Amino acid sequence: MSAPDRPVTPDRPGTPDRPGTPDRPGTPDRPGAWDAPSEEWLGTEADVKASQGTTGTTPGRTATTTRPSTARRTAADPVKALMHCHRELCERAVDPLEIAAGLEAHGITDRTAARFRHRDVFSLAEEMYARVSRDDETPPRPTPQPNHTSRAAWALLTLLPGALCTATVIALRLTQGQTRLTVAATGTLAVALALRAALARGPLSTTTRTRTTSTWTYWLIAYALLGDGLLQAALAGGPDGLPDGTPDAPWALTTAPVLALTLSCAPAAWIAHFFATRARRKLTASRGLADFAASVRPLLFATFTLFLGALIALLAACGAALDEPVPYAQTTTLGALLLLARLLTTHSFNHAPKVILTATATAQATALATIFTARLPGCDALATPIQILTDTWGPGSIQTLTCGTGALILLLHATRRLTRASAHAPREKPC
């Protein structure tokens, strides 16, 4: 006896071939990836099963609400995903410019910003900065105001090396014998400590450790004081004794360059402050990374030229006051090298200055070492290049060539690094 026919229940949806089954995307009948509706349904069904297991929903009912997947939320709001990746940068930023500098430091360019529906990095940073307080419900921090007391402190500190060096030079002119040697040692130590204090605060200060860079800086200044005299005495078969602090001694001292370099600490600090301030203003006015780089590059060259002019003026004044010949070429190249190295280090580009200063000091030490090594039997040829160079251009050519090459390399490097927005991100405590 056959079973009676049962009509299909009308309130249960079905398909033509499988009555009573829900209408849903099925598994593809050929090899390949799942289509988008299938993947979306799989995520929805998983959420429904999870809710049924926790709330006890009957199998015949369908959940009315589902949770959207993370991928769909990210695709709908790419800026929010970028903010999540750079959450710390957005939270500590005091203005959109700091976010723009941080994004540029992480390799995000104007072309990358176009994928976030923005014309450049600056407009993208403005949206991220505006959404921080709305999304996180935390008010932005106020922009710190310049501290005029701190500015006066570092301004006075930059005058200290020149003042102590001037006092030391005057004391050397007024003393003789053992007293002069004591004055020279004490004055050298005082000037070194003053230089360290002047570089610890203000526009020339840095947050990273620069012990290696400082060591080679002291070497280069010491060579400017003693190097030419020692090289000339070594080529003549000496030196026969220690320098006594007079220009006419067998091992002569050149005090005018060192005095001018220490006095140039003050203009160097103010010029660095001028460069940082003007670059920040151009960062505010610029609307793109290329626009900012094009506007800062002439400012960098103007700053560099201004410092060289101030150094040359100080050299002329020191030479006239001390009645000494002024070595303009070697002193200006050394001053340019030290200024560019300090500017790069101040803006957190430490590698290139360390390498160039090390290479320059090593080249000068090698030039001196070859002269003394050539005195050994069979080593006369070692001194031939230095002998030819000094006979043609004088003893100062060693310092001019080494410092000039290093300064040129750092200038080219600075035109690439100091024209980036990330190099001018605002500090927590502005100078």
C-alpha cells in the first residue's frame, strides 16, 4: 500500500530540484575559487551557527542580524586601517604636519596617498589628524609654545667656546715656558667642555648619542691647530721638539682658524635655528612632498652660504687681531664639513656624518703617518704622493682636499635628506 502524497509546505522555501532546502549559493561544480556570494554566505552561516550554539536558536530559524567581516570593513574605510597601523604616530601628533612627516618617513608618497582617495600626503594627514579626536574621543594636545628662557640659555652657551678660546689665546701670548704649557692644556680642556655644552642644547643638539662623531670632530679641530705645522716639520726631518705656542717655532701653531671656528658656534646655532624655522613654515604652506622639497632646497643653500660668509668674516678678524696669515681654503672647508655634519645629525641622519668624519680624519692621519713611515729603510716611496702634493699646493692642501671632499659629499647628501618632510617633524620641546 503506497504512502499518501504529502503536499509541499508553502512556508518552507525550496528550490525546483530540492524541495524544502533553503535558497543559498552552492559549491561550484567545477574547479576554481569560491565566488563572492558563496564566501559571504559562508561567513554569514558561521555567525548564525555560533549564535545558535550560544543562544539556543532552533535550526529552522534564520538569524536576523549578522556581523560584517573585517575585510569588508577595511575595504570600506582604508584610512581607518592606515590610522590603526600608525596609531602611535596619530596619538602623539600635535598637528597634521607631524603626521605628514611621519607618513613620509615610512615611505608613503603622494602616489600612495591617491590610493586613499587623497591628492597628497598632507591632505591625508589632515584627515587622519581630524579623525583622531572623533574616533578615539581624546582632545588633541595643544602645540607647545617656544620657551624664550631656554632660547636665551643656548644662545649664551654658544658664545662660551669662543670666549674661552679667546682667553686661552691671549694667555698664551702673555706667558712663557712651563706656564704656557699649563695654560694650553687647561684652555684646551675648557674649550672642549664648552663645545660639548653648546652642542647639548639648542638648534645644534641631538637626542641620539654622538660620541664617535664628537671624537673625530675634536681630531679635525686639533689638526687645524697642529697638523700643518707638524706636516711641514716632518717633511723637513723634524720635529725637533714640542710646539711652544708661537708661530715662528719649528712646529708652528695656527691659532687663527681654531679661534674663528669656536667663535662661529654662535652664528652656526642661529643659522640652524633660522633654517629649522623657515623650513617648518614652508612645510605649512606646501601642498605636496615635491613642492616642499623644491622650496627647501634653496633655503638650504642660502643657509650654507650664510654660514660660510660669517666664518670668512671671523677668519679675517682673527687673522688681523693675531697678526697671522689666514688659511681661508682649509678653514672654510673644515667649517662647511662640521656644519653639514651637525645639521644632518640634528635631524636624525647620523650614518653619513659619522662615515664622512671618520674617513676625513683617517685620511689626515694616514698622510702624517706615511711621512714618518717613509723614514724606515726601503719605504721612501711612501712619502712621494704627499711630498708632491705639498710641494705643489703647500702643507694646507692635505686639509683642504680631505675636508673639501667630505663637505661636498655631505652637501649632496643634505640636499636629499634635509629636503624631506620627515626631517622637519616638530619636536616635543622646540628650541
